[in-house]
Amino acid sequence: MITLFLCVGARSFRPLWALEELGQAYHLQLLPFPPRQHQRGYLEHNPLGTVPLLIDGAVRLTESAAICHYLTTRHGPS
């Protein structure tokens, strides 16, 4: 299952919106901002401590526009 790590007020809304539009099943992990300071365990998933982070199997992406491109290419209808 796809996991999306996000923070309120960050560009995390873009991939969340894409997941909703595609109708994909996903798991959300809401983090305090900035996660690198307030959620130290998150650094195990993303050493930079930035959001968003999408994990889809072995794929890990951290740039919101790239995540949206990946989602539509991999999971889109056409």
C-alpha cells in the first residue's frame, strides 16, 4: 500500500489530492512541522527530514510535483 508522509501547510497537499483523484488506497502519516525537529524517528524514512514523502513498495519520492507525475504515470488510467 502507498504511504504518504505529510505536514499541514506544506506542499504535501498536491500528492494527497492526486491520490484522491486517482482513487488509490493509501495510508497517511501526519507529522508535526518541521518533522526533522519534532519527529526524529522520521529521519529513518527520509534522512533529509523533508515532506512530503511517498513510499510505494521500493519507490521513495520526496518532491511533490515528481510524486504527482509518478502517481499518474504508474497508477493513472491512461
